[in-house]
Amino acid sequence: MTKTLNTKLNQQDIDRIIEMAWEDRTPFGAIELQYGLSEGQVIQLMRREMKRSSFKMWRQRVQGRSTKHRAKRQFSQGAFKCSRQKSITHNKISKR
């Protein structure tokens, strides 16, 4: 089941998605796996939730970054995992 931006995400989920989007080594695919949001939907969410200047800074940073786009990566295993990122179980993220 894919979530759309029309589906209500709670503030904790939105905060976590933004945090993951800011992390250099967390690919958009990981966000899609955990929250069902495509790259385009993440961009829409970021645009909606952030100040314009912050969104523009994020877009410049992410655009073309190989670590954010799985197809552009030069490695397939051993990806960085944030110490705060919990393990994924059945497409759900374990909460603190």
C-alpha cells in the first residue's frame, strides 16, 4: 500500500522523513520502502514543510547526489546507516 500526500502522516513521521531526506547517505529508496513515498512525493513534502530558502538549499544539495539516488551509486552493499535509524521490520520502522 502506497501512501500519498493526501494520506495523513503524523508529525513524527513527517519529521523523520525530513531528517532522512537531509541525511546524505540515506537514499530516496529507503524513504519509499519505509513510508511509501516516491522521490517526487518527498520533494513535495519538503517543499510544503520547509521555508523556501531551506528547501532551495536542500534541493541544491541533493540534486544529482549519487548517494541519494540508488541508480547513481557506485556501491551496492555497506551503505551508511545512521545510528538513530532503527531496523526495518515488515515495512515498518521501529519507534524509539
